[in-house]
Amino acid sequence: MDNLKNYRSVDLSAPYDQYPCYLGDDLELVYTPEQSVFTLWAPTADQVQLNLYPSGEGGEPEDQVEMNKADNGIWRIHIDRDLKGTFYTFRIKIDGEWLNETPGIWAKAVGVNGNRAAVINWGETDPEGWDSDHSPEQKMYSDIILYELHHRDFSIAPDSGIENKGKFLALTETGTKTPEGEASGLDHLKELGVTHIHILPSFDFATVDETHLEDNNYNWGYDPKNYNVPDGSYSTDPADPVVRIREFKEMVKSLHQNGFRIVLDVVYNHTASTDHSNFNLTVPGYFYRQNPDGSYSNASGCGNETASEREMVRHYIIESVKFWAKEYHIDGFRFDLMGIHDIETMNQLRAELLKIDPTIFVYGEGWIAADSPLPYEQRAVKEHVGQMEGIAVFNDEFRDGLKGSTFDEQEPGYASGNINGHFEPVKYGIVGGTQHPQVDYGGLLYCDGPYAGAPSQMINFVACHDGYTLVDKLKLSVHGDHAADELMPIDKLIHTVLLTAQGVPFIRSGEEIMQDKQGEPNSFKSPDSINQLDWSLKARNRDLFDYIRELIALRKAHPAFRIPTVEGLQQWLHFMDTGDSGVIAYTLGEHANNDEWKEILIAYNGNRNQAEISIPEGEWTVVCRDGQISMDGLDSLQGGTVTIAASSALILYRQ
């Protein structure tokens, strides 16, 4: 091999867009008991070696095989014996230097800590009944109610009543109770009534050592290592490659059987490490964007950002998402820092998912953490969501308008008395970020116009895993002698606005029981004592839980709160003139979206004192007032001047 460059498909100095691409569906392993075919895309490699191991860690390879160069940057080798139970890595030589071993970027099964890929029989990963598993019915995206949880937080507490604490299997257990006798875990979610369970990153991530789980190391999981494999720390046996896959599927099947769809939080915008990532150990540099000086750009704030606009990166992201949808029956994907990806990739990805299941829901963070070499006009940011049909973004206008600035912990929001300057961001959320003639877009916080083409393109939220919990934010921003007593009414008001606004509501796990994180705003590696759900809060704050549960039931029962089109909103939703008194009020009229109620009137009092509003004359049934709610009706009103208690909502209807 005198001239190694002859073995490369591309010269190392060539621009990335000149790299040959391979779009076959056989990367990286096709297994049968008779033969395993390994295929690796490594166009800059001089030589590629396949290492076969008897175990997932330690020891020397039992076999080392030279791979053969093929077309389009591909290296391939056939092993004509049954390799089931074998582990493998690739080692790549570039410019005379051997890189570290890698399981490859397409690995779908791995050993402990994801350092070696595994050869498995996929039939052994399916739980009983997997072939007949199907998602609950979903008619419209606007019917979705999202609930975000972290596997460990949700079940790890000693009082959770859950056996498989911190594991995928926690979401398969029914009949679990808290010491106070309250339903916990899966039964808690069923009692609450949400439709979609959004699980924080569950692919194989880097920071938790699966060989020392007793150390209780914690991480949210936004540090990707192997994108196409469930993380081993959430399984009962990280060393067995089949177990984590089967238990993940058991979780999905359980959620589906219990009436939930499942959303996977995906982090294709960066990797945990750069130089030693599987991407760079395979095709150095190609998968990442670079600055003009050649250094890695960092729009993720994590040291690197992936280059989704390059053909093989785009292909990788799309094929990975398709794999999760097909193999694991995933019903939706939430994209971390989606603004780092380009619009074309997101649109192609959405089109491919539509072919698999037209009800799959795609949404993401419509922003970036720092600047990027990707031109602004190509970024999948919130302002461009109108160019991404069927993809939704988070509504930070609504978040910060309603509860106060995320960036100034002391600032209150509309619901906590800051009625000056926070009207329009809240109204913007009420109309699902769409065009409405009664919203003044000049009064928004971060943008100057509507950007959603449909209300279902807008995720309304007030808290998520990232940043302060709602109650921690309120403790910092609600001041005065009676602040402690006002937290519950303000919390209820915020959830009333969230769950009656158009668009798609999103609830962080624990908000329904007033969970705090002891004032920690960035708990990505904090201990369980900070992150875990305190299940004793359910009994203590049962009134709040029941109130939110009833709001969810109201939303599900009445399509007027789930109008799917801009035209429908403009026809049926009309804001009332309340004299800028701190009260936002509007009607949903004329059997909006075929609702059985002829007209619904919703009023929110953001003042920390009682307010008055003038109601049209007529026979009104009171559904929500003074922090109480009942769809059967609490009382009746004849219209005229009506008082609304401080920090509360009023919901009425008439036939």
C-alpha cells in the first residue's frame, strides 16, 4: 500500500460538498444467522479495520478484519458465520494515523456505556404483543396536551410507590400509590388526563457511567453519544444490549395501552464530545460546522454544532428519526435547539415521517444558543415556522409575558400583577401565535409579528426542564406582605390561561402538584434531592391538581378551545374591551369549532386585587370562578357588572 491516498474516495483538502455520498439503507450492519454484512461510510479513510469482541467492555478483540473499499466512500466486509452476541468496533486510518475505535455512527445496539456496538437478533427485542401495538387515536394536532418528564425524576423518589425507580419500566407499572394513598406514576398521568408523554433524551448519552449506577450520577441527557440506541442507565441491565431495547419498547407499549402517545426529545444539534465523537472518529470534520478560521462553531453552546445542510448529515438525521418512528413506534419528536438545523432538513424530515404516520407530531426550540455560520434565512427558527408546515415551535412570548422574564428572575408577569407591557404577549399565546386583528404585534417582547400558519404550530408553555419551575419563579418575583398566600391563586390563573389558550399546551412534570427545585434554575446535573418529584406534594396540593385536571377535562370536552385554523380563530375568537384594567377577556362564539356551547366567555384578572368586568346581558352558567371549576356549573349569572377575584379567572357559557 505504497500510496494510501489511492484508497480514499476524496482528498482531505476537498470541500465537504465534494465528498461522495451513500444513501443506501444497509449502514452499518445487516445481520442474519448465516452472515453479517458491515458497511461503513468513511470517504477520507486510507484503511478500515473491523474489531470483533466477545464482550461489551474489556479484553482484546477475538478477530480483526480488514474492510474492503467500495464505491461512494463505502467500506464493506461480509462475515459468513453467526455473530449474534458479538460486539464490534471500527478503527479508521487517515493520513497514516489510526484513530480511536468507534462503534460507528449508525449503531442500533450497544454494550455497556455504548463503547462497542452489538450484533443482536432484533426479534428478541420485541415484547409480547409488539406487532399489534398501536397509538391511541388522534384527530387533530390541536387536540394534543403535552406532558414533559424525565425518567429518573418521575419515579426515583422513595415515596413514589414505583418498583422500577428511574427506569423505562417505571411507566409500565399500574396501581402504584404514594404513602398518602394518592395515585402515582402511570396512574397519576391517567388521572391528570394529558394526551402525550414527552420523555427527555432517552438515546445513549455520555455522562452517566452505566457500570457504576450506584453512584447516582444525574443528567438530563442532552449529551448525545449513540443516537439510535436507548440509554442503558434507564434499563435494568445496561450490559445486555437486548434488555434496554426491549424495556424501552415495553414502556412504549404500556403508554399506548393506557391512552398516551409518546414524544421523544432528540438532540441532533451537537454531540457530547467533539474530537472523540463517533462522527469525528469516522469522518473527521464533516459532521460539524466550522468558522472561517477552521475552528468548530458553537451555536449549541456545548462546543460544537452539527451541519444539517450537508447531504450525509441530513440523511443521517432523517434516517435516525425514521428508525425511532418505525422500530420503536414513537409518535412525536421534540428537537432541541431546532434553530441550528436548516429549514430544508426539517421539511424533508417531516415529509418522510408523514409517509410513516401522518399523525406524528414534530416540534422544537425555535432558537439557537449562540451565533452560527448557517445563514439566518436558512435556520429553522421560530420566525420561519411559516415555511415549515406541520412543525411547531415553543412560544417564549407567552411564557415570559404570563409569568415574567426568564432572564430576570425578579420580574413578574401578567398573571403576577405586571399588567403593563404584558397584555399582548399573553393575547399572542391565546390566539396560538397566529394573525388576529385584535392583537397589537408591536407590543410583543421578542418578535414583531405572528409567525404560526396554524395555532397547532405554537407550543404554549410556562415552564420546562430548563430554567426555574413555575413556583420557584413566582417565589422570586411575587413580592409583598401577602406574597406567600398569593402563590396558589397566581399558579391557578397561569394554568387557566395555558389550558384555555389556543395552540398546543405543554406542562412540565410536577407543575400540577406545585413541584419546586429549591430555587435551582439549571438542574441538568443536580442530585435527585433537587430533581425528583416529591410525591407527597400531591396530597398537600390536591386542590391545585384537581383544578388542573378539571381544566384539562374542559379543554378535551370542548372543541372551542382547540380551533385548528387561523380562519376559525378570526371568525370565533373576539377580545372584549375591558378598559385596560388588567383584565383580558374574550368570547368564543357561535358554537365555535362545533362546540355544544353556543358562546363561551373567558376572563383573566392579572391584577393582585379584585377587578370588575361588564358581561353581556343573558343567562350565563359559571364554569370557573374564584379558583374553583366545574363543567356541571358552579352558579349562574345574568350579565352586567361582575367582579373577578384577584389573580383568578372567570369562565362562563350560554346556550
